[in-house]
Amino acid sequence: MNDTDLPDPHSLMSLADQVVLITGAASGIGKAQVELFLAAGASIVAVDVNEQGLERLCHLGEVARLHLQVADLAQADDITRVINSALERFGRIDVLCNTAGVLDGYKRSLDIDEALWDRVFAVNIKGLYRLTNAVLPGMLARGKGVIINMASVAGCFAGGGGAAYTSTKHAVLGYTRQLSYDYGRKGIRVNAVCPGMIETGMTTAVLSDRESKLMKVLASVPAGRLGTPLDIARVSLFLAGPGADFIHGAAITVDGGLTIK
Ligand SMILES: NC(=O)c1ccc[n+]([C@@H]2O[C@H](COP(=O)([O-])OP(=O)(O)OC[C@H]3O[C@@H](n4cnc5c(N)ncnc54)[C@H](O)[C@@H]3O)[C@@H](O)[C@H]2O)c1
């Protein structure tokens, strides 16, 4: 390889002309993805059940490249509406970030009722499957597409959530690998991100309890700090772009070293 073969490093992080659909866009990691991906030049379909949170994204001032969609990912009709509206606005979806998720209150199996169990599964895995299936046909027709699923270190180990949350995040990793296996050779690149402890709306309660088990674990994290939503958005941006072209079906741990032992 000579110097002329080297890509422009900036191009590896550019999403100019790309259309990215991001769920969980109103808060935390999804919101940071919206902000960073907009800055990288993408047009964004920002999806969340939290209407007020979505409206706060308007302060980004990129209205022409930002399409807000209020939707409950547990509702099949909402997903159909979101996809139709996104295609009407931008014509295609190049990158899907399945970021939205809900926690289960760290409940053990005997303590969780079926309603909460079903809700956690409906949002964290069935919603993700429905949205993926709604976006995949267009990607396959173009022979190109990227899907980034937000798993968790709770997808690799016990103790990062309760019985339902941990089960769904393990399922997200299995689903990611199977999608990659089934569609990789058709031009679809699917990967998962496994965040550790990130300061977001989801973790406010547990992180404000200085005596909690998780806070004690944090004391030994090599990075010496909690993660930020931007830590995860940066890795998502890399995975969405051409620099990650040879990464298929991976589970990328971004946890400051939380799970090294
Ligand atoms: N914060 C962490 O420490 C952490 C760690 C590992 C994985 N994760 C994962 O990262 C993802 C984002 O979480 P976060 O920490 O940013 O949490 P968050 O609570 O700040 O954001 C989650 C967003 O998802 C939205 N959402 C929830 N249910 C929805 C539904 N039915 N339909 C549409 N939108 C819905 C919420 O309104 C919210 O805006 C989740 O999948 C979570 O499991 C977070």
C-alpha cells in the first residue's frame, strides 16, 4: 500500500448524505447519537415515545435534516407509521440505530410480574425485531445497510439488570449475530454495542445511591469514571461509517474496563 491508498481519516467519520434512524432519541445515548450523527452530516429520523424530550432536539437547529417521530416501539402500528413517514421525508434509511430500551428495576425472576416482563421484552427485543424487519427490505434492495443494536454488558453477564432486562440483552446479541449471518453477504452490516455504566436517565436512581452495589463495583473500574452518552455515540459513529467495513456481527464492549474481571 502506498500513501495514495490511504483514506482521508475525516471521511471515516463522515455520514454526509446518509439517512439514520435512531430510536430512544429523546434521552441519554440515543440523544447523543442524534447530536453527533447530525454533526457528521447525516439526516436523522429521531424516534421516541417521549414527545417533550423529542421536541427539545429542535434546539439543535438542524430542522431540515431532523425528522421527529413520536412512537411506542411496542406498538406495531407505530412502527409502520414511523417507517412510512421517514421514507416519505428522506426516501430511504441507510443506518438503523436500535437504541431505545427499558430497565426492569433489577427484579429477580420471582419478583417480576408478567406485565413488566412482557413490556421489557416488547420494547427491548420485539420492537427491535419489528423495526429491523421494516427497514431491512429497503436495505437489501440497495445491497447496503448498517444496523447498530444497543445491547449492554448485561447481554454478556448476569448482574447488570434483573431477569427480564438481562434476558433481552442476551437476546439482542444473539439476534445481532444471526442477522449478520443471514444478511452479511447481502451487504448488511449488523453490530451490537455493549455499554457499561453510563450516566443517563436510565441509571439516575441507581447512581444517586452511593451505597448501591453498582457504585461499589464502579470504584474498581479501570477508566476511573462513569461512561457518558457521548462515549457510546462516538463508537456508534465509527460503526456506522466506512472505517468499520470489516466489522460484522460483533459485540463491542464500551465499559471503561468494568467487565475485565
Ligand atoms: N445507561 C446505561 O448505563 C446503559 C448501559 C447498558 C446499556 N444501555 C442501553 O442503552 C440504551 C439507551 O439507554 P439510555 O441509558 O440512554 O436510557 P434513557 O432512559 O436515557 O433513554 C432511553 C430512551 O428510550 C425511550 N424509550 C423507552 N421505551 C420506549 C418505547 N416503547 N418506544 C420508544 N422509545 C422508548 C425513552 O423514552 C428514552 O428516551 C438502552 O437500550 C439501554 O438498555 C444503557
